[in-house]
Amino acid sequence: MWWNFIGRTQDDIAQARADWVMGDRFGTVHGYDGAPLPAPELPGTPLKPRGRAR
């Protein structure tokens, strides 16, 4: 998970971010009176998976 995106790989997260920026794939939030929040840039280092430990 990174920002509001969930994915198995960094590529999944990067694609979700690109889709968000382009306005693809995600629906409209009804009742929200404002522009979509801008997604922050991905960090310059690889994202680290959390793992499955509880």
C-alpha cells in the first residue's frame, strides 16, 4: 500500500498512480465538492513490501 493505492508490486502501484493522474480506472466520489486530490510523486527508492507477519 502506498498513499491510496494497493498493489502487489511497485509496478502495480506506479500503474495505479498513472491511472489516477490520467483520470482512468477510478470512479467519481459523489458528494465531494472539489477537484481530485493530486497523487504525490513516487519515492526515488524502491517501495518495500510489508510482508505477511502479524
